[in-house]
Amino acid sequence: MIQATGITIDTEGVTTRQVAVNGNEGLFYSNKGIQNVLWNDGQYGYSVSGPETEAELLRVAQSIQPLQ
């Protein structure tokens, strides 16, 4: 569970943009051929990364559901 967080992203030469994942605000960026999606749902933080397209990573991100 999120209690205190911090994240450092190497953004030199990288464009970031906001995305929505299951109604939660997230961040998409691409760096050195790897696409990344980061988001949190207020309780947990998530990250999905890989060489797939942005659309594919967002599809994977949308499929992730926290355990109840």
C-alpha cells in the first residue's frame, strides 16, 4: 500500500504525457526504445514497461486489477 513514495525518471530528451488507466491518472513515456506506463489507484502504484506499442501497454495496464 502507498504510504510515502518517490520516483525518479531519466527524462533527458524524453516526452511525457498524461494517460488514463481505469479512471486513474497515469504517465506514459518512451526512453531508449522502451515504452513505460506508470499510475496509482490511491492505494497501490503500478508500472508496465516493454518494447510493445503504447496502445498495447495501455491495454495491459487496463487489465490489471488489484487483489481485494
